[in-house]
Amino acid sequence: MRIEALADADAVARAGAAVTAEEARAAVATRGRFVMALSGGHTPWTMLRALADEQMPWPGVHVVQVDERVAPAGDPDRNLTHLRESLLAHSPLRPEQIHAMPVEATDLEAASRRYARTLQEIAGTPAVLDLAHLGLGPDGHTASLFPGTAGLQEKSRLVIANWVEKLKTHRLTFTLPVLNAARSVAFLVSGTDKAPVLRSVLEEKVPGEQYPAKLVQPTDGKLIWFLDRAAASGLSQQK
């Protein structure tokens, strides 16, 4: 695990963009394509815009979603809305290279199975992401794997409709088996409000079910935490 504490959220976004471009060039050179999974959040969206300044092998890039809210197309609550605005307006990526989670379907269980098949078509069987970008919620959730939800126990399915009781809604989300099979995972975390939970996730011996981000431990891949100083302010001096 690598931890980088940077000046501010913009620096976190730039660092995320730099590592994305590096991983993309290596993946396309080796395997002919680069499959990255993206989450929502202001810092990740800034990171996507920063990719315009990086040398990206855009024709070989495929973008999948880590998770998505159940909302209509174009809704500002949808991660996809901001993902498209951030990427398509600032890069030569084609719309068909972004693979949207089908949250508008009436049967979310069938939709999750369909997206799992899409993932396997893009990332192989077993599905291996080249890079997964993740965030950290104030409650310790990542993707749409919230504390106490059934999705944390999933061992085989790639995508699930995870019921989040405190939000009274389902969210489509990748599962831990997918995230932990990735070649690289990068957390982008910024803001003072994240400092307490970040300390719990990185330094305290607390159950992963209480702080799901602790359960993201790539089996053979790299794990990088990009933090701004505000988020890292609660960590020990050794960090």
C-alpha cells in the first residue's frame, strides 16, 4: 500500500490523472486496451478533466462504472451525468467507450447480471480491471458498499443491486471480489470531514464491516491512497 499526502484537492486530482495515464499507456502497450472503473465525487471529476493534459491512449480506453444511483438519465444525482460531462467534453473519448450501469431498468437484479456480462466482455473472464478509482464516504463506505449492507458478504457476483437501508434505496455497485481483483486501485480522498474516518480505515483495528473501505485489499494489485493535507490531518506522523 502506498499513501501520498498532497497539498490540496487539485493536487490529488492531478496525481490521480498522472497515475491513470501511466497505467493506461502500460495496459494498452501490453494488452491492447485499458479498462478503468470510475466512481462519483468532485475530486474524481476534476481528475477526469485533468486527463486532458496527460498522454492518454484514448482509442484503447474503456470506462466502466464502480457504482450508480437509481435515477433517470441526465439526472444530476447520477454519476454517469458528471462522468460524461467531465470526460466527453475534455477528451477524444467516444460515447460508446463509456459503459453505463443500466439503473433505469425496472428489474435491478437482471440489470446487475447484464452489467456483469458487459464487464466480462470488456475485462475478460475472470474480469480484471486495470484501474479502479474509489472514494471514501464519511461513514467509511466505498463504491456503494455501505456499512452493514448485504453486499459486503458477496463472494461471487461481480455486480449487485445493494439495498442501503439508511438511504431507503438500491444502488448498483461492483462487489469486493471485482475491486480486489483489480491490477491497481486508487483512492482519491480530500477534505477535513474525511480525516476521522480515514484514520479509522488506515490506522485503527476496527471491523471492515464497520468501515467497508478497509476491505478493499487487492490480491495481486497495487493499492494507492491519494490524500490532501486536510484529509490526512488525523493520521500519525509516520504517514
